[in-house]
Amino acid sequence: MTEERGKSWSPPWSATVLTLFPEMFPGPLGQSLAGKALKNGIWRLETVDIRDFARDKHRSVDDAPFGGGPGMVMRPDVLADAVDHVAAASRDGGRVIYLSPRGRRLDQAMARELVAQDGIVLICGRFEGVDQRVLEERGIEEVSVGDFVLSGGETAALVLLDAVVRLLPGVIGDGAALEEESFAQGLLEYPQYTRPQNWEGHEVPEVLTSGHHGNIRAWRRAQAEELTRERRPDLWERYLRSAKSRG
Ligand code: 9WO
């Protein structure tokens, strides 16, 4: 325990999730280190049931799309009331994110941005999406976790939360493991091996059992670079550029 730590208290990083299926949270996150951290108060998770903001006796949250077409659209009035309810309670500058395949792609840099804030508000859509006007009028950002369509935003929200929460101090050991990650340096992960040393006739690469830590570090770096160059030319280009600018 250092002097700095514990000197001033700030509330834990918090996620507020707006959804029609609050029982989907924390879901699989409850099983992992993120779940343990949630129990330990390292972060807070609050769900808001969008249906609680429905106005009519049938508690309807969706309606047919203007212009026709298949399916239903989430009503702007109901969703805006849910957003305003949490925005009033949340701190200023907090980002409100709608999970959508149309959004800016989530990457490790965005995860680091999000963990540096006090918290986030996530909106999970269902049906064919939400009325465009509520996104525009409430300054809601769109974030995608990949180029595919899901049945709703909830599983995408779980992916985003997993990526962000594991970066909180104290969720994964002392943070050394995080610094070690090749991805933190813009590379894919190097291959991993464990016992048995010979499995179905296949030996573990000799360098890893040599005890020579300098050689091991160099081998892993070379493997990470080779994998990145072969599989992800986009990441490789960026890595080369950032290595250059670092000199
Ligand atoms: C469904 C659909 C059906 C007929 C014609 C057009 C259609 N669009 C959609 C659609 O995009 N549905 C979405 C389902 C509505 C918002 C929530 N859903 C969602 C979010 N699917 N996939 C995501 C998502 C979120 C973040 N990153 C990747 C995918």
C-alpha cells in the first residue's frame, strides 16, 4: 500500500445498461475475474429495464417503421425517457453508447479510453433498431464490436464490458500481465505452451525450456511479429509506423 493509494476516494467505475432483457447481465461476466471484481466493488453494474419507461397500459416499447418494411422499431419517446433517467443520475461527460453494427469499431485503444472515464451508459437495441431521432437528439455514440448482425445489442455490450473491465486496476493481478500482452503493443499474441512437454509426439519449442529469459523474450516477440504480418497486415502496418515514430 502506497501513500497515494487510498488518499482520496472516488466512486468505482460504473456501467449502466439500458435493455429490455436486464436478466442477461452480468451473465457470463459473473463467471470471470470481472465477476469477482464486481463482487469486490471494483466496478458497478446497473441495469435499467427500458420497458419501465413505457407509457401505455400495454407497456409497448416498439412500433412499426414509417415507410413500411419488416419488423418493429424502438420508440424514441420511451428510450429517451430511459436515457434521461440515467443521464440525470450519472456524472457529466459520461459517454452514452448504442451498440450497433453501424458504429465506430471497438478496439483496444477505445477500451483504454473507456476505462479512463468515470463510467459508461450502454444502450442495447432490439427489433430492427431504434428511432434515429433519439440517437441524434441525445448525442448518443454508436459503437460496433464487429461486422455482423446479432439479435440484439446485449451480447455486444457484454463483449465491450469484458474488454474494458479487465483493464481496471486490480481486476487482473498487478497489471504486469496487461503490460505483457502483445496486443498492448499492437501485435497479435505469441503462441503459448504448457505441460506435457511432449504431447502426441510434438515437442514444445526448445527455447521455452532453455531458461534463457532474454532468448525467450526475443523468440516471443519474433513470433508475435510474424503472426501479425501474416494474418493482420492492417495491424502490422500500424505497428511499423508507430515503431518508426517512436524511433
Ligand atoms: C435487423 C434487420 C432486419 C431486417 C432489415 C434490417 C435489419 N437491421 C437489423 C438490425 O440491425 N438489428 C439490430 C439488432 C438492431 C439493433 C440491435 N441489434 C444488433 C446490434 N445486432 N447486432 C448488433 C451489434 C452491435 C454491436 N456490434 C455488432 C453488432
